[in-house]
Amino acid sequence: MINPGRVVPGGGGYVHSYEITTPARLVHVSGQIPVAPDGTLPEGFEAQCRQVWTNVASALAHHGMELSDLVKVTTFLSDRAHREANSAIRREVLGDHAPALTVVITGIYDDAWLLEIEAIAAR
């Protein structure tokens, strides 16, 4: 994990870069949406964000990996107003683990979805 001195200091639970020297495996997780396995969509940003993280964790578990194996996370938010809640929930879910991170404010495929997260994990 790298926070080089020549860039603005990292913060908020991420690092500027993440070097993988000898991974045995890489897993790319497609954009996860806030829909539960039973097809329900939670109401509100916090519930949707937690569902997305649950979906990311489930995708990783299928490959024998955990959230602590994440090296890159890209979060797509439907509205800038969700920045703080997104950051707080991400830090809660990941704890001290700090992958490389990008957050993009954009339109989402379905207007009912408030975010989507894609990720890369290495072990």
C-alpha cells in the first residue's frame, strides 16, 4: 500500500496505489447493484450501500476471498449527496483495510439504484 509523498495525503480509508508483487490469484468483481438475492431493493442509500457491500463480499467468498483481499474499489454514486454516507459505510465495512479507491458521481443503469460498486481482489 502506497501513499507517496509527492501527492496529496491519502485519507478516508484508501491509499493512492496498491502494489501486488506475487499474487496467486486475481478476482475482478463486476459492478454490484443494491438488489438482494431474493430480488428486493432496500429503501434509502444506507440500506442500499450495505446490500451492495454484502453482494461484493458474497462474490469474493465464492472465490475463497474476503473484503480484506480487495486491492481496488470503484464506487459509482447516483448523487453527490451520498458521499459522506458512502465513505462512512465503506470504512465501517472495510475497517482498517485501505484499497486503492475511486468514487464517480454518475447516472446509474436503473434509476432506483443509488450506487454500484466494482472491485478487484488479489490473494
